[in-house]
Amino acid sequence: MIGSLWIRLRRGIERLITGQSLRSRLASLTGISVAAAVLLVGSTAYMSTRISLRDQLDREMLSAARTTAAIINSDIRNLDNLGPGLGTSQELLAVTTSTGETTQAGKQSLALVPAAGEIAVARMQHGHRARSVRLEDGQQYRLVSVPVRARDRTGQSQNYAILYARPLTSLGTTLNSLWLVIALSGLVGILTTTLTALWMAQTALMPVRRLSTAVKNVTQTDQLNPIRIYGRDDLGELTRSFNLMLKSLQTSREQQRQLIADAGHELRTPLTSMRTNIELLVADDKSGMLPEGARSEILDDVSAQLGEFSALVGDLVALTRDDHLQRQPERLDMSEVVEAALARAARRGPNITFHTSLESVPILGDASTLERAITNLLDNAVKFSPSDGEIWVELTSAGVLTIIDSGPGVADEDLPHIFDRFYRSDRARNTPGTGLGLAIVTHTVEAHGGSVRAGNQPGAGAKFTMRLPVLTFPESPLLPQGSLSP
């Protein structure tokens, strides 16, 4: 029964707060909690006061009944001289025998009728009894009974019980006043607490509303303006985190725009050149305007431009693709990855001599993206070295890969920008390439938790140094899935 009532009450509360705003929910829950507390405290206070007042009334009535018993103890006929007047005119008095015969005192209009308990008190001449009764006038009375032994009208001693009653009107009035005070105080307390909770919720949720307004503004206006931070509490920390997200999103958007602009600029050159060559070939088909051998040169030029175009598209895809998010990093021997990249670079520079010193280095990562990054570094060394030059490749057990070519080196003004996307120095503008190779190296190495830097080697050419974290123990934790990117 109680469980079913509790379930219905809980469902009613859930229906009440469902669909409300967070501020209204907080105020409603606060009001409900205070109402429950007021109901519990008020009911407890009312019941304890009611019991205390009734016990006090019973003690007073028992004292008055024992006083009456002392008066009629010598002769039951003394009862005729009592009647109304023990305390108030509303008091009632009677005596009952052990057989239930009752004699009313004086000329009182209401009769007291004994129950089995009062008769038992008269018969046993021990203890007392108190109970509430409703008499013929419709009012509720409190009735007590105490034992007494007195002479009857014939002079014989018999067992009696004094029945003494008082109306509960004054007690009821006091309890009703108490209940009214509790109810009014509870209602005022509930209303005041609910309004206070509503105001506090409105004040406390102000940063949340500002944050919500900022999110809507970002969605509607596409402007990533930071939100003002008003405090150092949890909501202030939430606002700070949101501002960091907006800043990261703004940076990502700017990088995306820059990538699109740079890619469009780089794609425009080979497309324009191919279009011009193709228009010449079409015009030659119609008029035969090209001299002998020029058509083959144009076709070779178109083929080279297509190769450059394909390389550029491939590098752009490598920088933007998301398939690396599904690959799980694995334990690798970095020396094997470097050897695979050396094999590819040797095919592109058949006359170049490679001096290698490779130590076994256990690392955790993705073999394909690492091989591509190292190949880009080696291709860069091959491109700027003489056709019969030398390249030194060293891999130490500390996870440091050093590549030194025999080219002209990197100009000091180019060193800060050499890993930027589409950046090409003055020396590299007439050489084949897309300007994305070293940018791919940077992204790959940083995704593996390493670093790469460029410099010059005295007596040689450019020097590139790549550092990757070494897997010290086989039980080392894996990198987070999806952390590797080209």
C-alpha cells in the first residue's frame, strides 16, 4: 500500500516538472522538498502537542476524580451535594457499581454511561481508565474513572468507580489554532522558499543562458566570438572550455581556408599549363600549325604536368583524409621502416650513394604513415643533392633519425617556414614538387609524439633530425586509437 502510494506520488512529481525549464524545475523541486519537510515537521509537532495536552488534561481530571472520591468515601449520599460545580458547569459526575448500576450526580442533564472498562475499575478497585466519548448533546468529552469504596444508602460498604467527564471543546480549539498556525506558517515558508529558489536559480543559471545564447549566435551568425567569463566557478570553467573550443574551431577554420586558397593557387598553375598545351594540340589537329616534333614535346610536357598534378592531389588527400582514425597503432622496428623508405628513395636517385647506420629501435605507431614521412625526407635529400652525390642516414637507439644531403643546404631565412604547407624557397621554385612533403612529415611525426627540425651540416648540405619516443617495455600502453595522422 505504502509502496504503491509512493510510486504514484513520484510519477505525479515527474509529470509536474517534465517540460519545465531548468529554473522552474529547481524552484519546483525546492518547493516540493520544503512542503514535504513542513508537512513532516508540522504533523509531528501537532501530534506531539495533541498527545501532551491530552495527557495533561487526563492528569488534571484524575486528580479531580480522586478528590471527589475522597469526598464521597464516607457516604455515597454525599454525591447529591456535588453535581455541576467541581470546576465548570460543563463537568459531569457519576458513580457506577461493580454490577454496572450508575447514579448521576446532582441535577445534570447529561448521563454518563459506564463501559466495561469503568465497571472493571469498580470491581477490581485498582488502576484507572481514560477515554473519549460523544454524549447526547453531540459534543466530545474526556471521561476518566477511578475506584472508590463507600457506604451505600443502606449503610453497607460497596465497591464503586467515580466517572468524571469534561468537554474537549477548549482542547479542540487550542489544537485547531495550532494547526492553523502551522498551516499558515508552512504555506508562507513554502511560498517564500520557492520564490527565493526561483530567484537564486535565475541568478545561478545566468551564465548558462549566456552560454546558450552564445551557442545560438554561433549557429545563426557563424561568428566565433568568445564569451565573457564572469566567475571562477564550474560555470566559469565551462565557459572557459567553450571559449577554447571556439578558438580551436576558429584556428581550424582559418587553416582550412588557407589550405583551400593555397591548394587553389597551386592547382591553377598546372591546370593552366595543361589547358594551353591541349588547346595547341586541338588547334594543330585542325590546321597542322605545329612544326614536326613539337607535338611530341607538348605531349611530354602534358604528361609531366599530369604527374605533378597527381602528386599534388595525392599530397592534399594525405593531409585531409580520415582513414587513419580506424587504424590501431602497433609495435614497430623503426629501422625496418627506414630501410623500406631507403629502398624507395634509391630508385629515385640511382646514382646517389647512401651511407646508412641503422640501429634497432622499438616504437609504437603506424608503419605506412611513418614510411611515407621518412620517404618525403629522403626524396627531399635526393632532389637537392647532385646526381652523383651522397646522403648520410643514421638511426640511433634513442629514436633519433638524422638525414644529411650533399646539396646547397637551407637558407637561414627559409628555416622557420620550411615545414609550412605549400612553402617553397627560391632555390626550390624550379624543382619538381608540391610544397606539401615536409608538411606531411611534421603532421606525422607530431601525431606519433615526436618532433622534427631542419638545419645545415657544415661541409655538407641540409640536415633533418627526427625524434620519436622509444618503446622501452613491451607492456607500454598503446597510443589512443585515431591519434595517428599523416
